[in-house]
Amino acid sequence: MINRLRCMLIKEFLQMLRDPRMRAIIFVAPVVQMMVIAFALTTDVTRIRTGLVDLDGTPASHEMVAAFTGSGHFNLVEQAFSSSSIKRMLDQGSVRVVIHLPAGFESDLRAGRTASLQLIVDGTDSNTAAIVSGYATAVVEAFNHTELSGSASVPGVQIESRAWFNPNLESRYYFVPGLIAVMLMVVSLILTSIAIVREKEIGTMEQVMVTPIRRLEFIFGKTIPYLITGYITMTLMFAAAMLIFGVRIEGSWLLLYVLAGVYLTGNLGIALSVSAGAATQQQALLTAFFIVLPGVLLSGFMFPIRNMPHPVQILTVLNPMRWFLEILHGIALKGAGIRALWPAIAALTALALSFIALAAIRFRKTLG
């Protein structure tokens, strides 16, 4: 019995480790991913992209802005000179928060009246919005203490916070659409990753070889069924999100479905590339798993991309889920259109075409 068990164990280890690609998947990929993801996982909110609308333009308002930028949390990236620009900045996603200083800010402050400051936060990510509001409150309190020498008799600056797109900061409006994107990635990658390698294992690849089917036709034949399945799954998930969680789609359903198809196509291209290069279904599934994990964690769904180290931010450019999340939250929560979302749309489309092309190149109509 012991001898049979020993022989079985030797066989399994040899079968598992004889392929250099499997050794890399088992031993190298987890270590590399742990190191990359460890840098990216942080709950701190830093380098907050900040917009400014200063209608006062006085030394006091400049000091207030300097207090925000000097805190180390707020990074001023855009300035406008009219209140109408606030919606544009938030719709495009170029900023996460806008500081609005009304006219008369300095005169109210110097006259001993309460000076108002409006903080308009992008509420699509409710947790980040709450943290940003807390940072802003601390900055204003420190400014009051410094400028007014801690005097309790002078009103100082009063901050008025408003969450744009998600006034009540309800987390389900952010997390539920994000989970739909996650599940689409998981389902499309895991199911499709075994599509071609299964042909090799069950021996039907020989039948494919003797047919006149071309490479792209084979790729499309493997892609379209899973694309249709992904659409059906997405529709069911959106129905549950609307009926159970009250999620609303503020923008165009047509645009959402078209871009969801682009997202699914990119994921299917990745999965088919994995499948074309794998020798067994086990190898394909393991590889797909090691793609899904960093794909989710480095998408901005759980941890803001802006907080990650710059090299990791560059890596996220190659992640289709990053761009689809921007599109999904933009359409669902902001009601944004192509004009506001075109950078994410262009990146997602380029990735989808690249991954499908890669799958076509890697596929060879041979058993090897």
C-alpha cells in the first residue's frame, strides 16, 4: 500500500512539475503578485485630485487654498472661474473633489461673520467621499485655529459638504455595479480559458485540423457563444441589482451594453490567449485565476488607483476592468456620455482589439 501510494505521489509531482510553465504558475506567479499587490493595497486616501473655483480671489481665499494643498492630501489639478464648470469637472472624472469659494469670503471673515466654503465631493465611491470630507473638515478647523488664534468668539470658516451623484453616500450604488464588472470578468475568463485546451484533451482538435475553418473563424466560434452568455448573465445581474438593491442606470442603456460587449470581448481575448498556450485544463484554470486576482485588486474597485505607487498605476493601464469600471460608474451613477468617457472607451477598445489579435496569433491549428 505504501509503495503504491509512493508511486502515485511521484507520478503526480512529476506530472505537475515537469512543465516549466506550471512551475512558473505555481511558484513564481504568487510571489510576484504578492509583491505587486502589497504595494497597491492601502486604505489611505492620498493625492486627491482637486478642482478649485475661487470666486473671491483675495489673500484670504488663497490662504484657504494653500491650507488644503499644504495638508498633503489634496492635489490641485484644475482651476475654473465659474460655478458652471463644477459639473463638467466631476462628470469627466478629472477631479474627485471641488473646493468652491464664494465671492465675499474674505470680507465675511475679516468682519467677524461666518465665511462659507463649499466642498463638492464625487460621491460615486461613498467610502472615499466620506474620508475626503473628513480631511477637509480637519483642514478648515486647523485654518480657523491658525488664522483666528484659537478665538472661540469669532465664527471663522464654515464648511458645507455636498456629495455629487450619490447625495446620501450609499455604498451599494458603488459596490453593486462594481461587483457586476467583477463577476463578468470571473465568468468570462474562467469559462473561456478551457475552451481551446479542452479540444486538445478530449481529442477533438484532430477533427478541427482537417476542416477548412480558418484561424479567425475558429476564434470567433469560440468567442461569440461566451459573449452571448456574458450578456445574458449581465442582464440577470442588472435586473437583480435594480429590483433588490434599487440601483438605477442614469445614463444610456444602449451605450452601456455596447461597451459591456467591448469589455467582454477583451476578457475573452485574454482567456483564449491563455487557453491557446496551455497544455491542460488545470494549467489554463490556474493561469486564469492568477489573472483574475490582480485584475480585480488593481482595477480601482477596492482601492483607489491614485493611491498606488506610480509603477503599479502604469500596470493598471493594461487592465480592462479598470476602464470598464470608469465607464460603468460614469453611465450608471453620473449619467455620463461618450464625451465625458471617451478616454476610458478608447483604452478599453484598444485593449479588446489587442487581446483578440493576440489570441488569433497564439492559436495554431496544430496539436502542439
